[in-house]
Amino acid sequence: MEDLNFNVHPPHLYPPYKSTILRSPTKPLMPVKELLKDLSLPVFGESVIGKFDNDLTKNARRNGEPIGERIKVSGVVMDEYGRLLPNILVEIWQANSAGRYIHKAEIHDAPLDPNFLGAGRMLTDRDGKYTFYTIKPGAYPWGNHFNAWRPNHIHFSVIGHQLEHRLVTQMYFPGDPLFDFDPIFQSVPKPARELLIAKFNMDWTDPEFALAYEFNLVLNGKSKTPFE
Amino acid sequence: MKKLRQTPSQTVGPFFAYGLTARQYGYDYSSIIDASLVSDDLEGDRIYITGHVFDGAGTVIPDAMVELCQADGQGRYRIVPIQQKNAGFIGFGRWGTGTTSDHCFRFTTIKPGSVAGQPPHINVILFMRGSLRHLYTRLYFSDETNDTDALLNSIDATRRQTLIAKRKEVNSTVEYHFDIYMQGERETVFFDV
């Protein structure tokens, strides 16, 4: 019997999120797990990562510091059996503190920050850990329905070493009042929604510098080689 | 070992470009994964993988992100870490369909070799606003013998063609065209991975 608790992913079609209606497959996915087993995704070396790629408060400065609440976002990347995965590419992108994305198609009337891009990347260390410094993103309105607002969130893209390890997700902040109104967050089965919410971690804060949030990532499948 | 719950998937959203495909879109940030799966100094004939992604109304999707992952000419997936200076055969590429005015994707690569007796193919991972979970599919080549492939043969015969990229020669370059349909009569076969 499959344990329903492990049913964590949203469906492809979730009509309250309107863009899914014309963009989700209508036919069942082909079960080909056995045929696609053990396919490698690329591994990146440290040299491709820039000095401030994991510090979004520094990687786009022009004439000063970005505006907003400086935070640290940190956690580990694991397989489904809790094995820590080193050398995994974690990429993030987000809105600035005013809820504005730098993307050219973004039309929300909130200020851009000349010192903030909102994108970063890094590799997990030998203990599977990553740490970003950034600015807490603001909420922003979107066109899904009347007065729709996205909760504060940071987008994550994770490239593990196997095809099934690929993950794109969003990290949310504890206690956001917009959870109850956001179809993207709600597309996830209720018991699993907590997995998308970072935990405030007092022990990880940098005193007099930045509060810390913990967000661990568990990838689909198990790693091919046991963790050393 | 106690099994953990996976982190749920969420959509890539409409604004991934300045983070994941910055160079293609002209943002002031570097890209470590780009439209070419090989570095310029690698030997071998170049091929181009082109196509569009269509939604259920037949409209071209202008904000999808396509990733390709393939083996090298000898059928080996790259396992050596990719460094700035030893790129060579990378085997992994990424394209945002908002890059060009006609919203097509266009990758530069070499034809993969056969992996474990299977006909040459490229793994495709697809993301877009409105897609809550990324989708996997596979591209085969129209000028190869594909009829012995176990994966293709496990698919209903009427839908197999959705995975075959069509060869065409354009100004003496070899292009394989692979349109992806989210829905409709030609809905692409996607995999449960």
C-alpha cells in the first residue's frame, strides 16, 4: 500500500491556478521509471561559481546596499533516505523587498532596487549544506484572479546528480497570511504544505547582522552511490 | 532507513529568466548553463535542436524553460565536474523561450552516441508558468533506426511520433525540429520519472 503521506506534489492540472488549464498534460504520464534509471545530470565544479553568487546583498551592488531586511537562508539537500548530497547546484531567484521582480515583463508598480538583482547560486558543501544571504522578498500582486497576491517566497532550482533528482520549488516564510489565498501554495496537498515553509532558526542567526531561516530540500529518489 | 517526504514541486513561474537564463535574455548576470551543450573547441559536427512549445489552444508558449541532457558522441554521460576551463562536452543545456521573438528554442550540440544499445536520444525537461511540476520527455532522431527501442515500444504506436525530432537541412546546417505539445491531438508523451 502506498502511504498517502508521501503524496506531496501538486497535480499537473489545478484549475484555481488558471495557467495550468491549457498548460498541463491531459493524458497520464508514461510509467518508465525502470527505463530512465541511473541517468546522470551534470556535476559542477567550484570554478563556475562566482565569489558573491551566494550573497544576493552583494552580487548586484552599484552604488550602495540593497534596501530591506537582510536574511540568511540555509539548509541541506538530501535524498529520500536522508543522505546528504554534496556538490549539488542550488539556484535561487526572488522579488526585491518591495515585491518587485527585475524581469522585463514584470509590470507591478513597485520600485526596483538598483543594488539588487535577486538571483544567486551555489554548490552544496561536503555535508550537503547551502547558505545564501539575501533580502527578504516582498509580496506581489498577480493576475490570476481579482486582488490575487503571492505570499513572500524565494524560487529554488536544484540539479542533483541524477535525472530524477531535478527539483524546482518555492520557499515560503512562516505564518504568511496569504497562504489561505494563494492557489500555487494550495496546489500542494494540505499535509505537505508545511514542507514548503522555512523554519525560523535563532541558532543560525548572525548576531546584529541577519536573521536566519532553515529550508531543507529532499529530492526524488535515492542517490546512486552511498554517501561517503 | 526511514524514508523522508520529498520537497513538493512548485512552478518555475514567469520570472525565472534573470536567474536561470540571464545571458540569453540580456540580464546583467552570468549563466553557467546555456544554449550550447558543447564548448566551441570541441570537435564534431554541430547539430541544432529547434522547436516550439504549444499550449492547449495551439498558442506558442513564450515563457517556458527547456533543459536538454544527453550523452556524448560515444554514448557516455559526462561525469567529470564541469569547470570554467575544461568545459568540452557539457551535455546539459537550458533555453528560455522568451529569448527570441518567435519563442522557439534553439540548442547547439553534437549528436549523442548510442547508450546501452538504445538509439541516440536526448532527455528533455520542461518547465513553465502554469506547470506545477516539471515534465520529462525524450527526443529521438528521425534519421536513426528507432523501432527496436524499448521505451518507444512501450508507448502507444499512435503517440510515438511525438518523440521523434525531424531532420532538416537549413543553409547546410543540420537541424532537428522537435515541437512540444502540452495538449491536443499531438500531445507529447511525458514520463513518470
